[in-house]
Amino acid sequence: MSDTTPIDLGLGILDHQLIDSEGRRCGKVDDLELEGGADSEPRVAAILTGPGAWRGRGRIGALLARLARGRTVRVPWSEVEGVEAGVRLRKPAAELRLGRGDRRAEAWIEKLPGASLE
Amino acid sequence: MKNIFGIALGILAAIGGFVDIGDIVFNVEAGATFGYQLLWAVVIGVGGIITYAEMCGRVAAVSERAVFDAVRERLGFGVGFVALVSGQLVNLLTIAAEIGGIAIVLQLLSGLPYRALLVLAVIGLAIVLWLLPFGWIERLFGYGGLALLVFAVAAVKLNPDWGEVAHGFVPSTGSGSLAVYGYFVVGLIGAATIPYEVYFYSSGAVEERWRPKDLGMNKANAIIGYCLGGFLSFALMISAGALLLPHGISAEFLGTVALVAQAPLGEIGLLLALIGILFAVSGAAIDSGFSGAYNVAQFFGWEWGKYRKHAGAPQFTIAWFVMLVLGFLIVVTGVDPVLVTEVSVIFSVVALPLTYIPIFLVANDRAYMGRYRNGRLANAFGGFYLVVIAIIAVAAIPLMILSNMGQG
């Protein structure tokens, strides 16, 4: 993505919707992984998503992360196509190991008659 | 044509979303207790829902975000989660109350046992949601709910003192117990601004892919739709005030509401009233169930939308089904649906700030909204209503206790 528009990480990326290359919603930006630090400019290395990533989100996040016992999926920043209404990714959700809950539930719902109705 | 369908969406939101069991219960009880004195509170409530529905519709059209996208982005994970839980509790109580309302109306129509009809109601709703496309659901319940207009005819036929009615539009402290009066003020404003309406409205706008060119339609929807809902609320309160108050009849049963139309209009009035209530309450059950599914999906980032196939948004599909089942489990315990209604409205008032504040913040955000952010008018109304909401949120529970839930 272009480096010209500044984005406020707290308000502009954190907690935003992830959208895969096929336009499907596939999680939220639950946390960010920064690299660099004291002597260099910090930059976003990856988006962290999934229940494991709630650990860093205050007491409620930590509690829910422990209850959900889910994993953290790391999406390297290089997989980000652009940031608009949501964070658009370059690949389909499955390739990035995202949207697993929806895929699992789909396997169940698909078996019901009329599952392809609106 | 698209505009006409857009307006129809507003009518559904008005009847199914606006006039629901909360409005029916609070307007008729207020009329039975205080006559026309509280009409002004309905005006305040309708103004609030118009202001915030317009705002969240605009946010949806411009920034492509529904309410719980905004809630999470603005309040963060922790506070956002508190907003989610409180919103879901209210949604659940609301859907429970609506399902109970459906069963009561079916019982009045058929004489069959209440619990069997609860089962029938929830199965009926699930089948409708599974089989019918959204447009059909909209039209079915939107137009069916228009039978409630019978209360407007009833109000005129009951020949109220129109001077007194006009007086009711001027805010006053009312006669009688201040705590009971205050309880009804909170209840009437709360019933009008109940948050599932904005969840549903904004999510629908994102699903329909509204864009800035649709902002005129958004404004028309919000104003026409909710004014029509407000008009029906007036009709309910005026007819209850004209009939029930002079006879000293209280309105703690939903059946009493139908009597308000039967007394002046006979059997046909009764039938139309019951049909109108049935469709309005069913539509509201669907809206509040969907709202629960929208909220949880938006908070956790799942795929969502009634416009997707069921298997295309599977966790969302499961979520609305779970909402229906949990709502059913609450009322099948035998708890009085009218009581559940009142509790849901009062608790929704407490939870209201967590819904409206993030909408207000996002609607003012230049980065999200650009030149479509709130103008002076929207901010004047929006700010005014934040104050109103803060006051009634603080007052709601004390007034509920002090007034013994309006019983005095």
C-alpha cells in the first residue's frame, strides 16, 4: 500500500473489519504487532486476529481470551492490499487461515434443506 | 422504483421496528393512567429516533459501517464488549416480549393454550426467516402492521376532548404521582428510541449498499417512517385515554389494548387491532432477533447479512436462530410478557448511551465522513438527545423502583 496517507493506528486500523480478496468478512484487527523500537521508527509488522489476540486488550480482553482459548492468527502487513472501510487483504481468507469459525459453521448449515436460500 | 422500495423499508422500520410491544404497552398504559398528558414524551422519543436513525443511516451510507463496527472501533475491545453484552441482553428481553405478545394475540384469536402458541410462534418465525427473502418479510409485516391504523379511527370515534389532546403535546409535570409520571416519561421515550431499531436500520443500510447518493432517501425514510410510527403511538394513547381512563380500567393485559378498538368499532375493530398487533409484534421479533445477530457478527468480524445465503453467513444464521430460541426460553417459563416488555424498555434506556455515543462520534469524524459529517442541525439535535438520554438513563431504574413499575 502507499506510504503517503498517514493512518492513526489506534483509530484507523485497530478493531477494523478484515475483508479477504473475495470480499468476505473474516475477522477483526484484534491487535497489531509492531517492530523496531527505541532506536528506529516503529512500524506495523503484522495484524493479529483471533481470540488469542484479545489478551492484549485490557482486562476484559484477557479474560475472554482465557475463556475462548482460541489461537492467534498472524497476518503479515505485506498481505494488506489497502485500508478503506475495512482492511482489505490480498488473499482469500482460507489461505491466510482466517474465517475458520464461519467455514466450520458453513459445513453444518450447508447440510440443511434451503441453506442456499437468501 | 428503488426509492419506493426504500420508503417501504422505512415503513417496515416504522411499524415493525417502531410500533412494537414496548410502544403498545407504554402508550396504552400511559393513556389509561394519565389520559393525553404524556403525548409530548412520544414527540421527544420520535425526535430522538429520527435523529439517530438518520445519523447511523448516513454513517452506513458514507463509511460502510454498521453500529457495532463503529462501537468497536470507537469504544475499543473492552468497553465495546460491555456495550455488546448490554445491547444483547436488551435484544433478548425484547425478542422474548415480542414472542410472548405473538402468543397472547394468537390465544385471543384461537383460544388455544398459551404455551402451545409460544411454540407455534417461535417455529413460525423460524420458518418465515428461513424461507422468505428479506424483501418479502419487509412487505409482509410492514403492510400487515398497517392494520394498526384502526386505532386512529378508534381514537376519532371515541370523540376525545381535542383541546385536552392538544394540551398533552405541551410538556408538563402532570397530575398525580410524580414517580409514576416520570416512569412513563422514561418508558415512552425508551420505547421510541429502543436501540435495536438503530442496529437494524444501520445494518440494513449496509446490506443494501447505500451510498452517499442515497442520503436523501435515508432522510425521507427516517422522517416519514418514524413519524408514521409516532402517529400510531398518538392514536394508541389517545384512544386509551378516551376509553380506559374514564372507566378506571388499567391496561396490564395485552387483550385490553384490543378492547380499545372493539368498544367504538365492534368486531371488525377488534379483529383489525389483533391482526395489526400480530404483524407489528412479529415484525419486531424478527428485527430484534436479527439485531442480536448483526451485533455479535459485527463485533467479532464474522460474515453477516440476510442478503447472503444462509450458508454464506453461517455463524450469523446460527446467531439469529439462537436469539429466537433464547427468547422463547425466557417466556416459556410463564413470566408475564408485559412485565418482560417493561423491563426490556427500562433496561434499554440504561444501555442507550453506549449505542448512541459511538454513532455520534463517528458521524462527526472527518476521516470517516468527510463532507457528510454532522452539520449544525444534526449536532444540535444529536447533542440535545445525548443529554436527554443521559438523564433518563440515570433516572430509569430509580423511577422503576419508586413507582413500583408504574403501579404507584
